[in-house]
Amino acid sequence: MASSSSLYGVPRPKASASATATPSSLAFNSTLSSLLSQPSNNTPNGRPRPSKTKPDIFSTHNKGSRKRALADISSDGPTPQKHNADIGGVDAAALHRSKRKMEEKARLYASMKRGDYVPSKGPGGRAGVNKEENSLVDFDRKWVDDQEAGKDANYDTSSDDGRGGDSDIEAELVEYEDDMGRTRKGTKAEAERERRRQNAKVHAEEELSKYSARPSRPENIVYGDTIQTAAFNPDEALAARMQSIAEKRDRSMTPPEEVHYDASKEVRSKGVGFYAFSQDKESRQKEMDALERERVETERMKKEREERKEAKKRQIEQRRKEIEKKRERNLADAFLRGME
């Protein structure tokens, strides 16, 4: 039985630590003293903290002002707006469609201001009576107001209020020709309006023909009985060229010599029903005659075979009919015997 560390519950006294220095402790003390005696030249790893000094009158009181000023100077474009919610966007197709419609409205408004606007046709296929029926702005009245205000330097007024001169000019009767070729008489304003309407009509027809899928009518068409002498009398250069071509024509015998197909130039031996004819004329003719005789014999044998097959079918059909009649007689006799 192993002995207990204590006898009768009394613990043994612990050994007191020796005060004698060991070699390892002496080496550690000498190394530590040498390290402490060396001067420290290394800089601290952390950043130096600024000294807390009392602010003077030259220090910046508004913190962040310099940073904001530099940001305002460096920003080239406008400051983007920041929204808390996403308001969405417009796709490229809708943006392009809206842009095209706005351009069309701008062109229409410009044509109305110039007086080149032609009203669209009514329900019955007849054009509108005047432009004012299709537009909300009276551009003729607007043009007259601009003339009265002196915006056009080509017209001068002779009266004090600026209205008498224009009224006299517009009231003067002149002759003009309408779109039907009729000579009409009216004021200068009406003549100018008719001229603008005709120009607008011509311009609209040109635009319609330009964007139409139907091709325009050619202009160099000859109508009626016309003698086209140039079509039958070529010029001298063309005649000389045709003569030179005729002189260089092939003078060999016509028709050319008979040339048959040469099967040796191609790989056709693996084809179905291939037969290589001879290049010699007599041998080729003999081979063709032999093939013709074989074809006639084959057709004769095929015809005989078909006739025998048809005769056999007729015999089978006749035999079937006889059997059917015999079966019917037997059934009739059996029925009569059953009635007795």
C-alpha cells in the first residue's frame, strides 16, 4: 500500500526556497540590466497627440467651413438633388417618342407662322375652307399686328397712328391667279395669302412624294408617236467597236465536233445503275443498242408477269363467288329443313 503524503492527517512541512542564485537567474539579470542601460532611439508606434493649447483669435471658429468651400470650388456641375424616395425614370423609347412629337409640333408652328400650313382634308375628302378652322391662333392677324408694331422694316407707315398706310395698301385691288388657273381680283393681302397657300401646297406635295413609298413618276418619258433616230443609228465609236468584235469572232467549223461524256474523269462507279459508255462511236452505238434490247425484253417480261397476276386474281375471285353461292344454298336448305 502506497504511503500517504501525511501521517495521521498532519501535513508535512514544505521545503523553504533556497536563497542561492542559480546560473539561469544570473544570466537573466545580466541581460535585463544591459537592456535597461542602452539608450532608446526608436520612435513610438502611435501617432503623436497634439497638445491641448488654448485657442487664440487666429484659429478657425467655424469647423468644416474650409472643407465646404473647397468642395464648392471644385464642383464643376450643379449639385445633384438627393431624394429619399425613388421617383422613377423614363425609358429611352418614350423619351425619343416625346422628342419626335415636340419637334413635329415645332415644325407645324413654324409653318403656321410663315403661312405655309395646309389644312388637312375633311371627312368628305374635301380640304378645309381656311386655316383658321384648324388652328387656334389667327396667324394672319398676328402678322398684321407685327407689321403695325414695326417689326418688319420692309413696310413703312405714312400716317401718324401707323394704321392708315397699311389699310390703304391692303385695300388696293390687284389681279392674281388662283390654284385653278383663274384670274381673280382682290386685295393685296388676299393675293399674298393665295400665293402663300399655293407655295405651301407645292411644298406639301414635294414632302409627300419624298416620304411616300410609291416611286415618283419619271420625267424623261416620251409620249405619242416619236421617231427615235438615235436608237437605230449608233455613233461611230460604237460601230467601230462592234466591227472589231465581229472580226475577232471564232471561225471554227459549226457545229462543233461531237463530244461525249467521259465517265473516267469522275468517281461514279459506286452509283446505282451506272454504265460507262465507250468513247468510240461504233462501240458506243452497239452498247446503246444492247441496252435498248434489254429494256424491251424487261418490259415484255414485266407485262407477262402482270398478266399472269391479273389472271390469277380473276380465278380467285371466280372461286370465291362460287363458294359464296354454295354456302348460301346450304344455308337455304338448312332453313327449309328446320321449317319442316
